[in-house]
Amino acid sequence: QVRLVESGGGLAQFGGSLRLSCAASGRTGSKYAMGWFRQAPGKERDFVAAISWSGESTSYADSVKGRFTISGDNAKNTVTLQMNSLKAEDTAVYYCAATPPLDYLLTRYYTPRELAAFDSWGQGIQVTVSS
């Protein structure tokens, strides 16, 4: 597994912005897709966004499409989630996730949306949007 550490969460106002970052370490030399999930109190952990290893492909949940942007920097082993036009329903604990090492054929376009596709998880970071 790879170690993932999230940062950048906190409190934002309705319509505001926040930027989450995830730093990955370990599993040197491996290629893996990255994703963000979120979990609100009393609810299941839901997919938010994913990015392929190469960065050529991204995927978003319908609820965040057009408002959130996922990006990655393989040189720095980081992935970022830029969240704009925040709504109260975006309030949740956000988790960074990484897949197991990928075959070369999957590195360009593989952007899984299922929890089971990821084997490494960060500790989670709180995002609260006030109305």
C-alpha cells in the first residue's frame, strides 16, 4: 500500500472555494490511479473524482461535475482537488485513495469510481460548508 496524507480542508462559506491536497509516499516506481471520496455523517462513502496515472483521463460524480477539478503531479506524488461553488451538501470528510499498481495498459485512461478498486486510503479531512 501507499501512504496518503490529506491537507487543506476546513470551513468555507456557501459559494466559496477550498483546495484539498494529497501527498503519496511509498510504493516507489509503481503507477496507480488516484481518487477522492467523501463521507457525510450517517451516510456511505461516495465517489467524488478520479484521475488516471498519466493524468489524461478524469472522472467526476455528477454532483460535483463543473465545480470540482482533480489534478495530479507525478513528479511530486501529489493529487489535488479544487472545489469551487461549494454547497452545504459538500460538507463531509474527504478521503484520498490510490489503486493497486497498474499494468501499463491501464495507466492512461483508468479512472475507477468504485471503493473496491482502491487499496490505499488517507486518514480523511473535514470539509464544512456554511450556508
